[in-house]
Amino acid sequence: MPPGATEAEFAAWMGSIQRRVENVLARSLPAPQHAPARLHQAMRYATLEGGKRVRPLLAFAAGEFVGADPARVEVAACAVELIHSYSLVHDDLPCMDDDRLRRGKPTVHVEYDEATALLVGDALQTLAFQLLAERFASDDASVQLAMVNTLAVATGSRGMAGGQAIDLEATGKTLSQAELEYLHVRKTGALISAAVKLGALCAGPCPAQLEQFGHRVGLAFQVVDDVLDAEASTATLGKTAGKDSKRGKPTYVSTLGVARARQFADELRRGAHAALESFGENALRLRQLADFIVLRKF
Amino acid sequence: MPPGATEAEFAAWMGSIQRRVENVLARSLPAPQHAPARLHQAMRYATLEGGKRVRPLLAFAAGEFVGADPARVEVAACAVELIHSYSLVHDDLPCMDDDRLRRGKPTVHVEYDEATALLVGDALQTLAFQLLAERFASDDASVQLAMVNTLAVATGSRGMAGGQAIDLEATGKTLSQAELEYLHVRKTGALISAAVKLGALCAGPCPAQLEQFGHRVGLAFQVVDDVLDAEASTATLGKTAGKDSKRGKPTYVSTLGVARARQFADELRRGAHAALESFGENALRLRQLADFIVLRKF
């Protein structure tokens, strides 16, 4: 077994990245006492002490894979996490999913109010781009610009926000597997792929195999999310379970059933491994993360 | 009288910039037939054929002043206008100002729906940063990064979004003139100052006098907005008039009264002129714009 390959070693690595990301986010978010204090407190409430930090973990694993300086990767990782955090706050709003529970806590509009939640999401998105533009994510300004652009493409109307719009239109309809993939590649996959790519860009151009890995892991993440929404409990998830079917949202479970959805997720996991086949032990953390994402219980 | 100084020449200059900005925005926004079509149509509905384009005009005037290439300035000008457009869509939402009329048309959430309006604002913000990062706004990538950063600082929780948050908290309260200035410098002034600065950055560092000009014009814009909200009609404004006092929002009119608010706007206009005193005819368009902003009737 190669060094670092045990479950305990992987868990320790994850823990160390998660703590590092928490620290960088805490430093990067405006201080809670600075005006406008309520907005800044709500931005911190939405972002800190929550989540598995899957996107930052992928950015760090990709960065380690290409030999990037972790002090650069942490900027990219946190920018992606801020975008993710903004998207959760806006998705939970009454006009979207109208959700009251997130990461085991009341959602931002429940804890604060709707207008504040709207501004929190808006300002978290801005902060992501500000971080990438001001911090030293690369020693080459043109690479840093490419990172801003990569994050923007993954976030905007052809990426995550576009996926949300397609999701809204698809509610109550039955989608084919191809249509579902089109939707989820945008809604969830785009930002997860961007996390992998940004981690790699901290050291240089992103290898094509890594882009393929990111694409497969991004889709696998959403397939597993659909399965967990159908099978797990609200207490385990820290967010409302069973909400997709209640809302008539097309998911991999509604299209394929649970058993075939699980099987599809495992195919994607093996496809993600296969994309990195030629790299051997260098790709250990990436492979472990693909397994973690597909085999997780929450 | 210097060349270009007549009212007709200024009007012709404004018209040519406004048409140019309209064309660049129309090209930069995703095509209306591209998926997700409804989102893309709503993004265009929110942005095209509307407004005076005050921020792009200021960016172009600042760019002309420092001798920047207009092909670069147009990128910066459109990025700022996309941020402005996003902010209007979110401000009009029911949880914020709950407004049904904007630029003489139904607001985005009325014409489409609330969830779409939320995503439109989100995606317009992203597109602004994407434009600045991918288009050739400067021949120096590090200057381009500084432009992304300038726009982000003006837009985020210490700038425009922060101003909105302070505005929410101040509703129903009486503010001193100093508190009101603190609010409006963020809510409106930050993005107007950024427009001036970004136009200048297209050619190099922004002269301090130009930053001072932007600051004064930004505040003057809001003082005049407050006066017009109190005095003009809904038909003239193309948006609901008299809404500030109806909502108990502190304004320059509620704090100073109409006469002193007008007087303060004119002081700021003269202060903006004074900032550019040493530049003579080179600053003609900037001075004309300061006059236009303060003397406008809508």
C-alpha cells in the first residue's frame, strides 16, 4: 500500500485541508464587527463552520497532483467555496427551494431575513472574484486572469446559474438521462470541475486527464446527492431530505430508480479513476476523493 | 467656446457612446435563443434598451481624458453597466423595494418570475467579471486584474451591496447628513467612482484628481436622485416616484429639504469641476457629464 493510502491517513489529510480552508475563509470574510455588521455576520454565518468542503478538497488534491504551492491553492479553493456558499443561500430562498434547514442550522433568510440573504449571496459572489483578483493565486497575472475567467464561466448563465434555471423549467417534467445529464453537468458539475481545474492552474495549464476526472466526479456527486435525498434522513443530511420528489424535480432516482442510479455513480467513479490511470501514486488523493464522494452517506 | 462644447455636440457624443454601449452589451450577453433561453432572454430584457448609461458615459469620458483606446474602454464600461443592471433587478425584488416599474417597463420579476429575476441578477454579476477577465481591457494582465479588483471592491459588502444593507437598516430612521453620506457613498457612489477609475485604468494608473471627481459626481448623482424621487412624476422617471418617503427611507430631501439638497448637489457639481481645474479642455466631457448628472430632469 503506498504511503498515505490508509483510511486514517486520508481522513487526517481531509481534516487538515478542512481546517486550513476554514482559517482562510475566516480571514478572507469581512470581520463581523465591521459595518455593515449584520451583513458581514450573515456572510460568515452562511460560510463558516459548515459543509464537507468537497470543492476545496478537490482543488487541493489537484494542486498537490501538479505540484502547486498550497499557499496559492488555498486562494483558489476559497474562491470556489464562496461561490458554492452564495449559491446555497440563494437556492434556499422562498422563491427558489424555500428551505429552512442547511448544514443542520436555520437557513440564512430564516436566521436573518430575506433581503439580507439576497445581499449575502450577492456579496459572497463578489468576494470570490475579489479574492482571485487580489491574492497571489499564481505568479503570472495572465494565469490569474484565466482563473477568474474559469470561475466565471462555471458560475454564470452557461454554468451553475444556468443549471438552476434549467432545473426550474424541468420541475414537474420527466427527463431522459441525457437531458438530466445536461442539467446536472451545469447545476453541480461545472463548479466541481472548476475546483479541480483551478487547483491545477495554480501551477500551470490543467492536464486534459484532470479535466476529464473533474467532469466525471462532478456528475457522480450529483447522482449520489439524488440517491441520498431519496434514501437518507434529514438528521443525517443536515438539510431537508426527500424534497426533490416532493417538488416533482427530475433526478437520477426518478429517471433511473435507486439501484441503477447507484450503479451509474459507481461507473462514473471508476471512470474518474480511469482518467488518471497513467499517473499512479501521484493521483492518490484525487482517487480517494472520487471514492469519498461516491461512497459518502451524507 | 472650445470644440465639442455646444449642447448639440455633447448630445451627439452621448448618443454615439450610448449606441456603442448598447451594441457591446447586445454582443456580450448570451444570445436569446441559447439554452437556458428564458434566463438569457430575461438577462437581455433587464439590460438592453434601457437607462441613460451614466456609468458607461463616465467610463468613456475618463478614458478619453487619459487617452485610452475606446476598444478597451468599452469592455470596462459594459462590465460596470452589467453590475448596475444586476443591482436594479435584485433591488426591485419583493423582499427589497418590491417595485413593479423600471425604465418604463415591468420589472424582471413581474415580466418573468421571482426565481428567474434572482438568477438574472446573479448571472449578470458573473458576466461582468467574466468580461473583464476575458476581454482585452488592457495590454497588461496585472492592470486587468486590478480592474477586476476595483470593480469587486466597489460592488461587494464594503461597496454597493454594503450600501444596500445599510439602507435596509436605516429605513424608518432619521440620519444626519454625515450618516447619509456614508450610506450613499457606498450604495451609489462606489460604482460611479469605479466607472471613472476603470475608464482611466484602461490607459494606466488613475490620476488622483479623477478619483476625487468620481467621488463627488457619485454623491451628486444620489442627491439628485433623491430630489427627483420627491419632485418628478412616475411617467417622467420611468420608475415609481415618491417611493422613498412612502417607505420611510432617509434621503437628502428628508434630511436637508428640497432646496438645500439641490444646493448641495450644485456644490458637489462645482467641486467635481474644481477637481479637474488644472486640466483645461481635456476634461471637457467629464465636466459636461457632471453638469448633465446634476441638471437632469429624470
